Amino acid sequence: MLKMKHCIPFLLAFCLPPLAHSQDTLGLAIAPGLTLVIAHKQTEVGLFNSLATYRTDDTSGYRGAQWIHVLQVQRGFSRQNRLSAGIDLVFANLRFGSAEEVAPYAALGSAPSPGLGIHSFSAAGLRVRYVPFIRHYEFTLQSTLYFPVAGPEKRGVLGENRVRFSIQANYATLIASGWYVVGQLSPQARFANYDNDKTTWELPLTAYLIKRVLTTASGQRLYLFANAGYYSSFEKRYKGWLRQVNWQIIAGAGAQWVFNPQWSLSLGWQGLPAYDDTLGIKKGSYGAISLGARYVGMR
């Protein structure tokens, strides 16, 4: 019998703290989430992918692999370049079963026996970015609302069985020539429904250190970055206050190449140095590789 908790952690790549959400005043887009608010009448298209794997901490010897794709489309609606909005579409490929049948990162293909093999359009969402202070474009707010769209038998396994809403505050600052620090606070709620009668409140805290290491004569730029964060989730006790139900510490590193004002590519890695026992993950077995592409169309 497969344990549900062993399948849900695959969403660590995108649905725990927004690990890869970042921005700077140059429009750096490390992965899905906060980039600079799109200019008036411009359109942004981003495709972000995360390929994750881990092994369970029990005696089953099971391994899982999931490949998540996030397609984002944003449009600028403010003449002062303070508001953009658009949609997110999330697709998931999941394989879970014996480590002899599921190789690391082998998310595509049929279901192992015994095991799971799911390939589904899993969630759709609305995203709004806003600059609240016109003199401080380095501070950005973002709001997202996701709805599950996968079939009822797939939603729980993919961790997309509830409507979720988040408000993210992001601040980027230049600390030295070519050096940036980005901080992010992203409270999120997964609302109670017929699958889960408790609303889950999540509080991710993430920080990034970004270094511009190369600028060519044609204006191309190469950035390196490292990030670390703490994620915790809470649920209401019966006739009591909220209680913490789990926590994780995340860490990552990567690079982004900006070809021109329209195109950029990013590559990153993410790990879990520490977490509580509720995840059911074997220590040192989790790893995720991310690849993202972003295009901003001309007016």
C-alpha cells in the first residue's frame, strides 16, 4: 500500500516556499514568481521546470520522481509600470514506486508495478504583481490564487486538492557593485474543503544573494545566486490556537544568463538540509534541478 505522504513532497520544487521566486531592478527572473512588474502594454511569457527526486525513509525502498512545468503569461496594465496580471498553468508528471523501477529523475513513462504514474494538468491560477510605492520599485507585492483542475483521484497525490491563496512581499537591494540581496515573505493559505476539513497556513521566509559576474559589450549578463529559506505550516487546534505541523530548511544555487532585454535562461539546484519527520523522506536523498526560460515582448 502506497502512503500518501510519500507522494505529496514532490511539490517541494514549487509549492512549499516559493523557493525560486526572485527579482531585482534589472528584471532578473530566477524562476516562476516575482520578476519586475511588466511595463505598460508589454507581455511576459515564462516556462519554468523543476525535476525532483527523493527516496522514502521506510523499509519499502521506494523512490519518486516528479517533473513540474509552470507556464506563466503576464501583461502590463499600468502607464506607470506599477501593475501587471496574468495566468499560471501548472502541469505535473509523477512516478513513484520501487527504486529498481524508478530511476532518479525518471518522471516520464508508465506507472511501475506496484506504484504510481500520473501525467496531468494539475492547477490553474491568477497572478497579480503590484508596486505599491512609485518611488520604490525595489519593493513589490504579488498575489496568487490557484485552483485544482486534476481529476479527483489525482489531486491528493499531487498535493493540489485545495484552493490556495498567497500574498508575497519581495524586496531587492544593491549592497555593492554587482551584488544584490533579495528578501521574501510569502504567507499562504490552503483552504479547507471536503478533502481536508482544516485550513493550512504556510509561512515561507527566503533570502537570496545574487552576483552579476559578467557583462558583455553587447549587453548580455551572467548572474550567479545562492538562496536559503525556512518554511513552516500551521493548522488550528481543536478549540485552540494554531499548531505547527511541519517545517523545512531549503537551500539552493544557480545561474541566469540574460541574452537581451527580451530573453533569459536560468538553471538551478535545490536541496533540503533539514526537515521534520512528517515528510517521510530519507535524509540526503532529495534533490531538484530547475530550468527556466523567460521572454518579454516589445510594446
